[in-house]
Amino acid sequence: MKISVEVWILPPNEKDIHSLYKVTEAVFVMVALDAKGRIRTLPSS
């Protein structure tokens, strides 16, 4: 599973609400691990 996150700000003195600036972004990747710490597949539900 991948989760993408972006953080946008409106500078404190900015009057125009369309003047947003992206300050950071990240992609988090979630994986299932077995008892030995290796990647494993998830069982079907």
C-alpha cells in the first residue's frame, strides 16, 4: 500500500487564497513482514 502526502501552506501575510505553496511531500510504502523480517504477501480475505 502506498500513501502519498502533500503539505501546502498559505503564507501568513498573503491575502490571495490561491497563493498556496507546497512545502513538502512524501510517499509512505507499507509492507507486510514475516517473523524473519522479510516481505510477505497478505492472505486473501
